[in-house]
Amino acid sequence: MSWDAPATLDLAREHGLSEDEYGRIVTELGRVPNLTELGIFAALWSEHCSYKSSRAYFKRFPTAGPRVVQGPGENAGVVDLGRGWVCVFKMESHNHPSFIEPYQGAATGVGGILRDVFTMGARPVMLLDSLRFGDLDAPRMRHLVDGVVRGIGDYGNCVGVPTVGGEVDVHPGYNGNILVNAMCVGVARADRIFYGRASGPGNRVVYLGSKTGRDGIHGATMASDVFDEAAAAKRPTVQVGDPFTEKLLIECCLELMESGVVVGIQDMGAAGLTSSAFEMASRAGCGLALDLSLVPARERGMTPYELMLSESQERMLLVATPDNVGAVLAICRRWGLDAVEIGSVVAEPEVVATFAGRPAFRLPVAPLVDDAPRYERPATPPVPAAAVTLPPLHDRDLAADLRALLASPVFASARPIWEQYDHSVGASTVVGPGGDAALQLVPGTRIGLAATTDGNAVACSLDPFHGAAHGVAEAVRNLACVGAEPVGVTDCLNFGSPENPAVMGQFVAAVDGLAEACRAFEVPVVSGNVSFYNETSGSAIPPTPTVGMVGVVPELRQRPRTRWQVGDTVYLLGPVEGELGGSRYLQVALGLEAGPVPPVEYEAQRHTAAAVRDLVRLGLAAAKDLSDGGLAVAAVEMSGGTVGCRLTLPAGVSPVRTLFGEWSGAFLLATPAAFEPALERACEGLALTRLGVAGGAKMTVVVGRKHVVEEPIADLAALREGSLAWLSEA
Amino acid sequence: MQVEVRVKLKEQVLDPQGEAIRRVLAGLGYAEIGGVRVGKLMLLEVDGEAPEAVRSRVEAACREVLANPVIEEFEVRLP
């Protein structure tokens, strides 16, 4: 079938459009579209590009604040860091491609999120990855883990951007759909931010980067009978990334922007040339006239349909004034990149393309972008999991429970993963992976830039609202542990099918939970991404809102300590007991996924986090927040596997809830004896409990006169190394 | 018998390695070499007499281990 053949309802359906949507297209245009036009509508009206099922809920997020330079709607959010610097960041999912081809899927996920950041004029300085896997015993799952980790590592390492943090969680709910959420943080001078706008009629449109191939054209939605079957079999559904070209692209784009020869610029991500052309035109209120014959093609005989919808990687679209086109092309040539003028900006808000001298398509911009369909789909509010009657807990062997937790894949040390990542390239990393949050110096300054990703699959499946809110609270605490104050959030919302009212209900509850928590902690949401349809054979993943949070330390004077040292006094700041509902203790030690997940105590948590931030900045304490596994697991983490402790629990508390309870928002603090008075003064008015001292080779926990835990600390730490050890052996 | 397995990227998949080699060649004056695709050649020593049985075992090994069917294609050649 030819690229300019008239479309039909059947073809529309094969492109994933509904009958209503096809009817709307015909009405908008006042005619039947051709096949290429239909493909463009299908791509821009897809869930992935249009956010048609989720967009209506975004207005619930707080998006404004004194530091916000650019909120949602651009390629990435921009937040002020002070002293003329801004940071640019976003998180995006690459779940489906990573499940089909883990290495390339994860690698191109990293490539895509890097482009979203440097297209704004920022130099990417940090990568983080939030990963969700299924049962690690299945060979297929191990293959996926191995591929994803190598893909992330190889791409990030080649391109010279450090992978400094992230998180991994495992749950059988991800057996059929793994999640790969990649976050990138970049920095720029505040007056050097660029936007994806194709403004100024008469300006030229330049194509930059790799040639266009037949990669990923319409992915899985494209039915094979539209083209001949032999071609369909050869058409790859996965794109292959080229990090060395990406590195050239980063340097070339930053030089182009620094030279002031660019009006607007955007990467070609999902839906390639289609999305970049229409979105840039839409933001500027202009149109584009393109000659598709000029697009650099990797193969012979590519049609307008293929050129518009290819998802070949490492490509950018930029706009420059006619006077500057020569300079733009010269800079691109110097970096060894293909750059070609393929059209110009026009006043009329429509994109018009020709191919081989004849019209290819003519489409108005608004119906494809701003006026794309939006749905408020039926949503059944989730019923938060209630409490269950727990077995008696007073005679539990707490040492055995602690060992069981640490040996579980849920608590697997991510060391075999991040050891494959270069986390210090660029020489600005202050705290790398393995801590609570990553911390870097903004190059050439004393400004500390911190980032973390957080989410809890079990809590969110039990109670999407409170589970999501706790993800935000945990991110705030993680940043506090490195002395950073939160300045902005990016989120990645991973769910099943929005056409299922139960899933849509989870989504709405999670959005509301995130929104409430971001408001309470006064952290605006500046960018994000939604990934629906994470389900296999009708079984959806657990609702997984991933929070990416960025923080700042205005004047970083010393490296925050993340471990305690021999002789340190150990304190608990915050409530002594946590709650067991939704805890890892119930999940792992008792095999129960049961509620209730309590609400976040915002007021108290804000104060404790602020106190911890100050203590860490002044170098008065090492801090570790209590999250998965509660105080007991936090203590093992603070020990670094080498320095034990002797902790005495206050009289009258529940040992189980104190050691393994969660959601309290408390911190473990460790400080040298000399700083005790200063620390106690700083925590005046807050719940501060002295637990004991660090030292020795054992972790000892005393309740009354009984030693409920007395284990060699090295053994405890070693238990966590088992679950992913095969990854380094592979 | 010795079985030859050729694995190469599917025709439409980007080959960054081949492209890098092409650039180097062009830089050294081999401008007439307009395209390079890099694949793998594997020589397997296989116990077995019946060619069709050997072929089907080797093809299974290709699908499972020797090639990545998502982005690569393979060819099995018997003596």
C-alpha cells in the first residue's frame, strides 16, 4: 500500500485509533487523511505521546514555586539552584522496549532521557535508574536483569555521564512486565536555557544527528498487512542506541546553544520527526514547511510514512535564523554529525510536507497536539488494604527475622548492579551509589546537587494514595541525609491499562497522594512521564509511582558521612515505634501483604528532616532514614558491614515495631561524643532518643536485660550480598 | 562435523560498530567503501551424522544463545 493512499476505518483501527477518534480526524480535516497523515495522527494521539488518559489529572499537582523556572510542558523541568545556576531534570520510562530487548531497551532509555535534558541547554551530570523486576530465580528474569544493567552501564559509561544512584525492587507482580525508569539531571547557567519552540516565520529547520532508518516504526501497533509481510518481519521493533554519536550530539548541541545560533531545539524521541515537528510548532504557535526528500535516510526507498514515524535514535530538530544556518552547519560538521536544512518555519499553524516534488501531507497543528483527545476514564477508587489479625509477635526470634529480611531479594545489595556503572566520571561525585541520595558538586562551584529516586511497590499496591505519599516523604528524608533541601520532583507513573476502571482508580489515587505530599513538603512537580499498559494476559503490575527528587546544598563544605564510626553515639530522631501495616517485615518475615499503610505525618516529618539537614551540613552527624525494614535494616546499613553497635530499646516499647516498623519518618543519627551537646541542642523540641553506641564486631540490641539480637555485623551485611551475586559472576 | 554459523544484525537495525569502521575507512582514503556491516562467524564442532538433525539442534542453539532473534538473524551452513 502506498504512503499516500486514502485511509480507511480498518487502517485506523490497525493503528490503534478508535472509531470515534477516526471520525474526529475526518471532521477536523474535512476530508479523509492519507496513510501518512493517519500514521501521524495515530502516533500523536497515542497514549504515549498525548497522555490522553492521564493529562486531565496533572493539574492536581503543585507545579509552581519560587524556584521553578520551567514547569511541566517542556522537554524537562527547570529549577533555580541559586547564584545563577539552574538544574534541568526529568524521569522517563522505557518499560516495554526493555522487556523485549533488555540491553538495547535500557540503553536507549538512558539515551532518550539524556537528550531531553541537553536539548534544554543543560549539561547532563547525573543519571539514576529506578528498576523493578520479578522473581530473580527465573532464568528469563535473570536474563532481563543482566541485559538492563549492562545496557544502562554501557550507554552511561560511553557517553561520560555518571550513573550515581537509583533503586531496585523485586516483586512477583513484575514477572510479566519489568520497569526501567531512567532519570537525568543536568545543570546550566540560568540565562542559557533553551526551549523546544519553532518560532519566527522564515527561520530554517535543521535536522541533526544519525540518519533515519526503519527502526521502531509504530512499534507493535502497526499491523503487518499494511506493508508486505517480508518487510514486516525485517522491521525491528527495537532501536539500537549509539552512545558515541550521543556524546558528539551532546557536545555539538551545547556548543550550538552556547554560540547563540539556535532559536529552538528538540530531540526526536517517541514518534520521531512527527513529535518534534508538531510539538515545536505548537509551542511557538507557528507551522513548518518540510521537504522530506532532504531527510538523511539510512536505507534506500524510505517513504514519507517511514521518515515521519521512524524512531531512530540520536537525532535532533532545531530552528535557526537564515543568517545563522551556515554557522550551525559548520559546527555540526566539526563534530562529525550529519546536519541538513529540511524546511522552514511558517506563520500558518500547520505542518506541510512535500516529498520528491509532490505534496506528502498538510495537517493543522492544534488538533494533533493541544486539542488531542483527552479522556476522563471510569475510575473505581481503590479500597485501602485493611489490617489483618497478626500472629503473636511477642515471642518472635528477632535475630532470625532480621536475617530473613536481609537474605530476601527485597533487601538485596545493589552493589553488583552499580559496580557496573561509572559513577565518578566527571570527577564531581561526592556521594555515589549505595547511599540514600547521590550528591555532586555543580562543576566549578560549591553548590551541592543531590538526587534520589523512591517508590515502594508493596505499599502502593496496598494503598496507592498513602503509598505514593510515602514515596515523596522518603525522597525528602533521603535528601536530608546528604544535607540537601528538596527543590523539585519529577515522577514516572507506571500502571496497567487505563481502560480498566480499577487500574484507573489506582492511578488517580496515586496522583492525589503524590500531589498531597508534594504540597505538604512544598516541592513542586516540574516534569514527569506516564507509562500505562504495563500488563500481561490481563494481569497488571502493582501500581508504581516512582518519585525522582532533586535537592540542593547551597554551600557544600564537607562530604556527608553515611556510616557510623567506632565510638559514635547513636540516636533515633522521630517516633520510636513504627507501624507494621504495609511493612517489609510483614511481607518477608510473615509472608503477609497487609495494611493499613498509615498516613504521612507531614508536620513532624518536615521538622525532623529540616533538623537532619542542618546537622549533616554542619558535619555534626551521620544520618540514615528509616524506610524499608525499619530501624534494624538502617542500623545494618550504617554499620557499613564493619562497625557493630550496642543499642538499648527504651522500656515499654514493642521491640518488633521499634526494630521493624516503618512509616514513622524517623532517622538514625550517629555523632562523636564531643558533638552530643550540639546535636541535642539542634534537636530540641523534637523526639530524640539515645539508643547506644557504635563499635565492636557485633550488632547487639538489648530489650530490658535480654539481648534480642546479637549477631556479627559482617555476617548480617553479607546476607544482603547473596541475592544478586550471580550478576557479578555472570 | 564442523558447522558454520553466521550471525548478523537484521538489515534494518543500526550497526554503530560498522558505521564507526566506515568512518575510519573513509578517513584513511577508502571513500569508495560506502557501507560496513559487522557480524560474527562461529565454527561449531558438532557430534552427529544426520545433517537435518544437526541443523535443527544448531538452529535451536542459535535462537536460544548464539543470536539475539530480536535484532539479529543467523544462517547455519553444514559441510
